[in-house]
Amino acid sequence: MLKDITIGQYFPGDSLIHRLDPRFKIVITLIFIIMLFTGGSFVCLAIGAVYTLIAVLLSKIPVKMFIKSVKPIMPFLLITAVLNLFLVSTGDVLWKWKFIKITSDGIDISAFMMFRIILLITGTSLLTYTTSPITLTDAIERLLSPLKKLKFPVHELAMMMSIALRFIPTLIEETDKIMSAQKARGAEIDTGSFMTRARNLVSILIPLFISSFRRADELATAMECRCYHGGEGRTRLRQLKSAPRDIAALAVTLLFFGAVITVGILLK
């Protein structure tokens, strides 16, 4: 299961999505999130699905990578769907047993929420899949640069965010190694009652925290040895420059966003 988690990973490539300006990609991702939560019908989600499918195909990243990004959260999606299925009492009653009943609105809301979350994870995963952590740091810092006038530590914030994204795959790999080592020593992590498995997690969490603090200390030492003192006086190796394709990608995103808003108004 841990090997299926692809959050924070970067897949090098030369697709159209890879070549987009990272600042535009961040803005486009934010518009995409708003677009999904603005639409309140399946038609609006269908428009978002078409947009997501086009972006996935243009990224040239294997579809199985996106399936892996959704797979770890499927248990939570199923729990949410079941809760909505039995707790929503409006609509036509399709099945009833004592105080438990399933209604048409419950089915619609359950399917709608699952579809929306799957699209959300698939679309937002494109940002980290097609943007390297260093480039993403520069883009975040550029977008937040107006806050520097308010003495806000923009560079430090962007650096912390990029480091956090960068080390997610590393921590997942470290957790997998610790679990394998504990299983080799006879620890029953995947068996037993819920409380037993919860207690056995201590044997994983403690080594993981120790390893994380050790990596953080090594990273801090390496940055000090390279005379890193924050963003003051720093220059950039790569300068971010926008191109016509960035404007076109933003325009297409706004076009889909406008279509979702229009459909939402017409269906009210």
C-alpha cells in the first residue's frame, strides 16, 4: 500500500504540461479546485472530468500513476460514501430496514462526492508530477513576492513547502523499510485486533520519528555548510519566463470554469 502512494513525486518529461510556467500551473490548479467545488451537479463534474482527462493525456504520464495516487484513499472514500448513503434521508426511499434506509438522494450524493474527490486528487497530482521541487519553490516564491513588502518570510515559507513535498516519498520509503524490518523480527503489524495493530504501530512510529529528525539535522547541516542564510541576496540559476502556451492554458482553464458556472446557473 505504501508503495502506491505517489504524492510529492516528480516524473521528468518534455510534455506540454511539463513545459508550462510553474506559476501558471499553480494558478491553474487553484482555478481547477474552485471549479470542482463550484459545480453542484454531475454535468459540472463531467466538464471537470473532460478537462482532467485532457490534462492527463497531454502530460504523457502513465494513467497507472494517477490510479496509484487515488488507491490509498479508497478506504476513506468508501467510508464517506457509506455514511452519505445511510445518513441522507431526503429523496425517494429505495430500501428500508427498521430505522435504516437508502434514498435516491443518498445514492446521488455518495456518487457525487466520490467522483469529485477522485477528480480533485487526479488533477492536483499533475502539479507535483510535472513540476520539480526546485522549480515549484521558485514559483511559490514569485507568486507570494508581494508579501515581502509586509516583511513576510516568503522565501523561507516556499522552501519549507518544497522540502516537505520533496521528503514525502522519502518518508514513505523509510516507513516501508521499517515495517519490513519489524515484520522480519516477528512483529504482527497487519494481523490481530484493531487495538493490537494500533499498539504495534509504536514500533514503527518511534524509529520513523528518529529517522526523520536525523534527516532534518543532516539537511540543516548541509545547508549551513553551503552558507545558506535564507533568501536575502540569493540569485536564481533558472529564470521563470512565461510563453504564449501559458496564456493559452490559462484561457482554456477559464473557459472550462466559465462553462461550469454557466451550467450551474442553468440547472438551478
